Amino acid sequence: MVTLPSARESLLVRVEFSNDDAWHLAKTAATATNEDGFRAYLHPVDDPSNQGVSWEELVQAVPESSDRPAVMFVVDQEALGAEYPILVVDLVDARQPFRCVAAELWGVDNNLNISNMDWEEFSQAAGPDGVFRGFR
């Protein structure tokens, strides 16, 4: 059974453990402060028992709380590639996930968690490959 911590920040959950260096680079990119001073507020979860766990299983494992974030981010095999396209998972309405490059994760995290923007604004702005790379 999967267990995840209760956190006020969005969880950044590692589910791929084949490359520690790639995980550290993805985590660093996802938590970096951008040139305007914005950053994602993430709680990294680096637990080998999560190896290969699906996003659906992770959603079920997020503890219920009144201050639970609206989104969770999953670092799987695909997220360890170029641009670190991290899986964005909706914890409110269980909508279809999309991917977001690590450099733009701050906008998704910040705006969805304060309900400043809607899920569809980001998911529909994703490219043909399903990856959100910012609003251009």
C-alpha cells in the first residue's frame, strides 16, 4: 500500500528510481526560482516503495485535509528526459493529467493552488505532445 505524507505544499513524488542523478536534476529544476522570483512550493517525496506506482494509486494515497494542495506532481521515467516534463495530477476533480516542463512548474503550482487559473487553461495550452511549456 502506498502512503504519502500530509503536506501543505504540492507533493513532488518520485516513482522512477533507475537514475538518481536525473532525479536530483529534475527536482532542482522543478524547485528553482525563476528570473522573476517565482518558484513552485513543493514537498519532494523520494521513497523507493513508490517505484512504478501509477498516478491513480498516488491520488488515492494523498491524505485528506482542509489545506491539501490542488495538484500533485509525479516524476516518472518520461519526466527524467529533456526539459523534465513532469506529470501534473489534479487532486480536486480527477481530470486527465498533463505534463509540464520543470521550468514552468511554478506557474501551474502557484495558480492552481490559489484558484487563480483553471486546470483547462494549462491543459489546453499544452503542445501537441501534451506538454505545457508556458503561455506564448
